[in-house]
Amino acid sequence: MIRIELCVKRPKVRYDAKANGCEDTRLQLEMASEIASKNIPRYLESAYGKGKFVKYEKAKRLIQKSGYIKKTKVMLLDFLQMVSLQDLEKAKKRYEKDFKACMKRFNELGISPITIEKGSKVKEMENPLYYIEHRNKNYN
């Protein structure tokens, strides 16, 4: 089961209401599902990327075998290691200028920079967005 809770600040709520033509709070609440169906996929993609979660060694091999130039490979490997040892937020701060480029490269490789623990029996896992779009009885 995946449960996603989207917390946004007041200005974003007002912006979404205006963007969706909601004139009052009641109408906005009635449209909450539609607003979330637009926002949540965007937020998940920016947070995790579009690719699968794989083990660290597999992700490392895919980067090394990619056609990227050496500088890009080194950056992606460092980014991957930082996410693995610390977390995505720290890597995002360190690579603030290159974060979008890094995520784009991981997406092209079909993997997320977030990896599965070494001792896990699970070898790979689809991105949360995949389960929402393809394995959800409530998703249109």
C-alpha cells in the first residue's frame, strides 16, 4: 500500500484554486482529487525521478556502461554515492546547479538515484508513480 500526503503552503493552495477556476473553498475541496492528480505525479517525478529503484551496484554499472562523458559519469557516481550514504536532499543541495541535469540522466538510464539496500531480497522495484498509474483501482 502506498499512501501519499501532499502538504502545501497557503500561497500554493490559492494558486491551485485560481489555476483550476475555483471561486470558493467548497468548489476547491470538490476538485481536490483532480488538483492532486496533476500535482502529485510532478512532485514524485522531481523527487525520485522516473526510473526504477535498483541496487547500488547495478546503478553504478549502468552509469559506468553509459555513453556519457567521463565528467558526467563521475558526477552521477558521486551523486549516487551521496544519496546512498546520506539522502537525496543532501545530494540535491550539493549539486544544486546540476540537480535537474543529474535527474535527467538518471531518467534516461531508467533508474532512480535512490537505491535498494544491499541485503534486500528485492532486486528492483518500480517507481512509486508506476504503482499509482498502473496498480491503483482509484486512478483514471
